[in-house]
Amino acid sequence: MYKLLLIDDNEDIQNVNREYLVEKGYAVDAAFTGAEAVTLLNTRTYDCILLDVLLPDFNGFAICEAARRKIKTPIIFLSCMDGEDDRIRGLLSGGDDYICKPYSLKELGARVYAQIRRTRMEEGEEDEAPPTAILFDKALRTVNVGGTNIILTGREYKVLTLLMEQPGKVFSADEIIREVWADKAGVDAANLRIHIQRIRAKMGSDPAVGCIENDFGNGYRYLAPQIGGSESW
């Protein structure tokens, strides 16, 4: 899981950004002052830093310059200072990107991931699944697709769990019904097909999520992501 540090003294902005990024699958630490940021940077490592310029005790440009002497972590400025000179100063101080407030959360998420991906590629490290991948937490009984938790009924959850635990294996309709429905009365292949259709609709069509495929005449199987994604259990 990628780790982010948000440095901003505006609590509302912190909360909105953090909630969005956590939903995208990131682990997020928050600092409201430069001093808090320095403490965290001296004791923890991060995959990306989001840094405001105007802090109550330090200037964000100075923090960036100091951090850049020690770490290569991508630094993205988030600032209401939108002048050309401000943007240039941010980049020359060691920033990798500069986003002017207000900004869209989707753009923020895309820029964060782009910086992390670039760094991983430069270091020759294997990249983690992008935030559009499917995250399946059996302990919490939640499914996260594209950074958003999807709501599944109890039966839908059990069907998806059964298929995803053995990707590529074909399960017949009878096998799925037997595993998912303790009382099989009134349940047939047509009922199962409706459940499969609903699960597919909720999962969407992103190739990084994978899909439930019909093996006609035999049953259903889950195909794991083929383009840059992987399931996480």
C-alpha cells in the first residue's frame, strides 16, 4: 500500500483530501504545521508528499528544499498561490508538480499516482496495482472498485468471494448454488444468472478490476486483471 503525507493547515481541505485518497487505497498521514511535517519526515518514509506553501510556521518552499536534500520522494505542491512565479519557484525548490487550488479530487488522485509510478519506474521497482484495481477485504467484508466501496448483498458477496478465491476456475451453476445457498429451494440457474448480472454491473468494466466470464454450458469463472492490475485479499 502506498503511503502519503498531507501537509496543510486547513482542516477542511485535509479531511476532504484524506478521505478521497484513503478511499483510493492509500495510507495517509496528516501534518498541519511545518514542524509536524519535519517530525514525520524524519521518522517515516512516504511514496508521495502533498505540500501546501502557506503554513503557520514554515514556508512550504523551504520545507521542500530541505526535504529534497535528504529524500527523492515525489513532492506535489497544493497551493492557492497560482502565479507563474510561484509555480516556477515550487518546481525549482525541488517540487515534482504544482497544483493550484481549487482542484478536482480526480485530478489530484491521477497526479499522485503518476508521480509514484514514475518514481517506481526510475528505481526499477515493480509497481503496485493502480488505484483502479479491485480490493477485496474478507475480514471487513468490503469490496472496493476504482477507489469506491461497492455495496453487495449477502448472496452477491458470497458468489464473488467464491469465484475470486480461485481465479480462472470454472464453477458450475449447481456448485455455486450449493456453496452459497444453504437452502436451495426455489434457486436455479436463472436466479444465479440475475445475481451474476448485478455483480457485473456493480464491478463495472475497468480491465484493472477483472471480470466474471461465462463458460457457456459449464458455468462461471473470475478472470483476474490482465492490464496492470491485481486482486488484493
